[in-house]
Amino acid sequence: MKTQDMNRDWIATARTLNQALPYLQRYAGATVVIKLGGHAMGSDEAMESFASDVVLMRQVGVNPVVVHGGGPMINDMLKRLDIRSDFVNGKRVTDAATMEVVEMVLSGVVNKRIVQAINRAGGRAVGLSGKDANLMICDQTNPQLGLVGTPSQMDPSILRTLFEQSMIPVIAPLGAGRDGETFNINGDTAAGAIASALKADRLLLLTDVSGVKNAAGDVVTDITADQIREMTDDGVIAGGMIPKTETALDAIASGVRAVVILDGRAPNACLLELFTNHGAGSIIRPR
């Protein structure tokens, strides 16, 4: 590369940092919960990029919390172990045998892969599940679905303790039952419950789509809770986007300042959302 081109690149980098200053100041000390899933979990390169973003967030004073899923990895392991799954209305029934695999994959393979990526990028990540320190106590969601739980009692004190030590919690979506059971929790639901318990400044739901789309198919970049309800009633929001927007509405109602649904496949998606005027995806606000 020519010296002139290199100088131009460094000048652009310096300008970007200068423009980011108000946002860095704005989020200093803020809590941001990130639901990680989809593409960013399947690619080593995407995982490295995500981990670096999270470490940078911690470095500039943000308190990031990562909540992850792992459905494709669970499916692969169930197939390898020849464990058959039953479904009710398209949802997997989690029996005791399936639950063992779910916990092994989520708390073991997936969680530790994310922890290692963040640590390798220079952060200090700690892997947990909702069972640790009674972070998430659950009730059974639906007896027909077996060991699937909905968080009903939250104790985020362990997360605040980790923040004080500049550590980054990485949480598998598992919860404890009142009678000693282990419950599998939908990843978006778990992230929303944790964000609500922490009264987080932002909940970022990383997906494989670019955001909430209107009837014309265009991404709506700024949207209110009332507009979400209207679009859902009109059938504009449908399918897999409904659980995400429901999580967003519940989180906002519980004190989360705003929720962003964004494309986790985009490089540096979290940084674009937090530290630039452009943002990324669809931001959902109370009003």
C-alpha cells in the first residue's frame, strides 16, 4: 500500500474515533445485554469479530452481558446420539434425555466457545447458566413441552458482582426449577428477562435478518411499542419475528430503555448500533 493511501486510512480512522466520542461518553457505565445467535455462532471469523466488539465495549466502560442460544448445535448432538424428538405445534418436547443433551451443549460446548473467544480477544469472560447463583428461577411453560421454562424470579446480583471486577458474563439459557429441575429457556426470552432484571440501557437481539420490516419490505429503523402492536395485528410482523418483538415489548415494559433487533451477520453490528449516528437494525422504544 502506498504511503499516501495509508495516511488516508489513518486519518479516516482518527475521524471515526472522534465522531464516536459522544456515544462513548453516552454509554460509559451502561448495561447492554446481547442475545447472540445465528450466523455469528456458526463462523469462527464472525465469532472473533463479535468477541473483539464485546471486549472493546467493556474497555470503554460498557457492561456487556452475552446471552446465547445453540439450537443447531443441540439438533446435531441429538442426531449423533440417536435421541428422537417429539414436537407439539412445531415446538420440541424437552424430556429428561433431551434435557441432558441441551445442558451439555449449551453450558459446555457453546458457552465455553464464546468465553474462549472473548478471552482470546483480551477480555475476561465468565461462563454461567441461569442456574448459577439462582440467576433465573423458572416455572414450567407448558406441561406438554416438558422441561421448558419461563423465568419467574430473577436475582442478577452475581452479574453486578462480575461488573465490579470488569468481567463479561456469558450466559447459557438454562434455569432452575423450584423443585430442583433444570429448565430449557428460549434464548430471546432469557435475554429479555436478564435485561429486565438489570434495567439495561439496551437489549440487542442479534438475528439473521436486518430488522423489523414494514408492509413494503423496508426495514423500519425507529419504531414504538404501539407501532409494533399495530403491525402485529395487521399481520405485517409475522412468523419468527413475533417472539422477538414480544420479547422487546416485555423488556420495555419492565424498564429496559430500548431494544434493537439487528443483523448479527453484519460486521461490527453492535459497535455500529451503539457508537455511530447511523445505528443498525430496528430500535424499539416505549413511545
